[in-house]
Amino acid sequence: MSFLKKIPIKYLGELHDVRLINFSVDITEVKDKVPSPIKVRDFKGRALFSMVDVQLKNMRPSFIPSVFHFDYRHVGFRLLVEDASYNAGINKGLFFFRSFTDKSLIVAGGKLFTDYNLESANISETGQGVEVTQGNNWIQYSIGDPLLNSSEEIQELKRTVGALDRAYSLHGGTLRVTQIQREKWPIQAVACSDFSTSFFESAKLEGAFRVFETIYYQWLPPKSLIS
């Protein structure tokens, strides 16, 4: 059924309560798990994930009336990749290493039509704490208040993460890119604590951001690149 991913579908939707939990891992943990020719971006021997935890609302293909929409919570391990050669020397890309939701129907549809690499997981939230569990694996964090004075490292992380607007995938040996269009992306640095995960052995928290506004966006159909 992989031919369904070739259908040029544009998705429309809203992003609510966007949280970006950024962590790095030793690059050896992931570099052999990403399909060639996608190249993991190297941050001094570390790979960087910008994990998104977001409530997706009013999602629908652009050709379907807005009354027919779907909502779900999406948690995605978005791995930063090297794509400067496609973007005039600027890295803007990511690869959906793994993604999770607690709605089985969304998982089934996502596997048929998208390159999200969606899987089922339990997502729970208590106060400021969030935990995503799948079998014996988990990732957890506690989100805090906005940081009034952030370090230069956090400012650099903000610039790096804020530039991301396209996802790469490999389909039938062909490299494809899907661009995300949004009117604005006002991410703000926030405190984050109690971060831990068993999905990776060498994970280290780098910083967190939130978006406190509703973001209207479009997920454009994937385009083929030279593989």
C-alpha cells in the first residue's frame, strides 16, 4: 500500500500548545538508523533531536471540507539532518525518526499516507509533567515557565530549531522533501526539568521551547529530489 504515499496531498491544520523538547545523543546511536542519502547533522559528535509534543486540531486534506477533520496529540522524535546543499547553505531539515500518538486509527492512516513513522504509545500528563511510554521504553519531562534571561547557548539553539521547516524521507529509493508553511513561529525558551528517557542511552537535555499561540499551517505534498 506504499503507493498511497505518492498521492500529492496537502494537509491543513492548527498547532496548539506546541512544546519542543530538545535533546542530543551520541551520533553513533542514530547514524546507522537513518536511510541513506539522508545525513545526520553533526554537532561535535552529537546528534540533535527537537522533539515536538503538540495538539493537532482541525487537521484535514485540503480537498476535504473543514467539517470533516481530525484531532490528535502528536509526539515526534524529529532528528536534525544536513541539508544545506539544498537550501543555499542553510540547514533547515529534519527526519521523523519516530513518532507517537495514542490514537490507533491515526497510526493506521499515518502509516498509509505519510512518512511520520507513526507508532502507538501511551501519553499521560499530570500537572507540568508529561510521559510517553511504549512497552518498556519511556520519555518524560516537566515543562516550566518562560525564561526571562536565556544563555547564549539557548539563543543559538533557538536559531537552529527555529529554522526547521522541511522533513526528508526516502520512498522507493527516492529522496523526498515535505515543506511546512506557517505564518509565524514564535517559539519562546522555557524551563524544563525531570527529563529522562530509555529510548536512547546517551540522551542529554539541551533546552526547551513553547509556542503560546495557535499556529495555522500547511503540510505540503512531498517533492522528489535526486537520490
